[in-house]
Amino acid sequence: MNGRNLPPADRKKPKRWGCLLPALAALMLLSSEAVGQDMEPQSQASREQVEKLVGLWKEHFAGADSLQERRTAFRTLMETTPGPTRIQLRQVDADGVDAELMWPARLHHPIGERAILYIHGGGFSSGSMRTHSLLAGSLAKAASSDVLLIDYRLMPEYGYPAQINDALTAYRWLLDNGYDNGNVIVAGDGAGGNIAIEMVLRQMKAAKPLPAAVVALSPITDLAATGDSVASNAESDPLVDKAWLEISRKAYLGNRSPTDPQISPLYADMKGFPPLLLQVGSGEVLLDDTLRLADKARQAGVDVTTEVWPGMPHQWQLFPSLLDDADRANQNIADFAIRHFQDKPKE
């Protein structure tokens, strides 16, 4: 496995470039800020599809107040969705972390070259390989890549930092099993997005090989829940609210500070972070968790692509069988992965 090639610390730049460096730095920052997606307005068909999905969410989550009840509700909801098609999978033990390795069915064996490590969401307390298998399978086909979908330890049985530890173990398992870090993308949604980002920040701190890029879908980046959208989008978000964020925070962290950079990436130093794709729905309570992280990362020089999808609810990418916009969002994720893989798919 190869790390990023860095120039020797004592190598001096030619003096003739000195006067241009500030201008080049400003241009790079401007270019980074300009990177993003102008999303089309939500169509009437999309609104109707979202309304149907929200109805299903409300039906399954009615009366589910405790962590265990919400875990069950999420599982039963996702059991109503189809599983992935045209993929093959293998159960693997990623150094003690249960996982499924998926790849396109047209191949008789894993690609063994490119991989997406997918970390499911579910508020740190729910979700599984089953709940996210359709999304993971879609990415395997669209990105022509292996996908390692992991079952990390959940709270309340296990609190912080067990979840991040498991994700990091799975990432290092990929590197130890022949995947070059330049051909690995780390992705996650909601709590999984938080875990994905924090896992990579740990690798940075340890000066270990970083993935080619990171994808975070509506990530929880501020467990202190200080974003304006926590209140301003309270009426438009049917899935996440401040009360639930507080319940999750207390169960996950105990007495730890929610503004600890090793817990909430919004407070971390993002300098040197890999290219980052962020997707979020315009009416989500977690909208500002995404937008503020994007701003902070850009200011640190990170290559950030931010997509704000009109009218999309939290975790809409899980439902390509119900939402056309889920298909489109997942294709964007796959395209982003392909652009950043060191070795591109040949077909």
C-alpha cells in the first residue's frame, strides 16, 4: 500500500515562484469554493415520491421513542425494500468486524483493485448491512468497484469510540488485503458520515495512508447541535429533530464534550483532508452540519463538492426503488468515486 508522496520538508522552492504563491493559493481557494452542483428544482413527481416515502417512515416509526424501538422500526422499514440485484457478495471477517464484500455480478470474483468502504447510518444505534445493502449494491455496479459494507458496534450496547474503531479496523483490513489506499473511497450517511470523517481524521493524525476521497451523506458533524437548521428546518424534517439528536448524543458520548474534534468533525482541523463529496437535503435538520463543514474544509484547502438536493429527506439515497432522485444521487456518488480512484475502471 502506498501513502501520499510528499516532498522532503527541507526542499526549497525556486525563488522565482515566490511572488506567485499567494496568488496561486487564492486561486486554488476560489476554485475550491466554486466546486459544487447546481441542483435542478424539485419536480412534482419527485414531491409525490418523497411524500410516499415520508408516509412509510411515519408509519413504521410511530410510537418508536427509545433507541431499541427506533432500531426495530428502521429494520422493519428497510425490510420492505428490495435487496440488491446483479451483485455478488461474500461474508467476510475484517479483523473482527462483520462485513459483506459486494461486487458486480458480471464478475466471478471481487475486483480486488478498487473498493468503497461503506459505513451505514442510523444515529449510532441502528442500521445494519441489511438496511444499506441496496445502496451498497447500487454503488458497486455504478462505480465498477468492490464495496465493503460493515456492521460496526452500536450504542447503547457500545458507546464512543467503538464505532470509529471498527471503521478504522475495516479500512486497514482493506489495505492489508491488497487494496491500495489510492483506490479506496470511504463513505457513510448520517452517523456513518460522522464515523467516516472521524476515521480519516484519525489516519491523518497518525500520519497513515489516507483514502483517495471521502463521501458523507447528511453527516452529523456537530453533536452539540448548534446549527441554525436544527430549529429552522424542524418543521420540514420528518425524521430528525433536536430532541432525538440530544438523546443520541447522551447515549453515544456520556459525559464527553460534543465539541471535541475527535467526536464532531466541525471542530477539527481539516487541513490535508482528502477530496470530499457532501450531499444533503434542503429541508434537513442536519443541513447546517453539512454546509458549515463544507465551508470549514474549503477554508482549509480541501477539495469539496457540495450537493444540496431540493426537498430530499434524510437518507433518501437508501430508496432508489422509490425515489428517482435516489438513483441520481447514487450515480453522482459513483461518478465521484470513479474520478478519484487511482486506477479507473476499464469498461
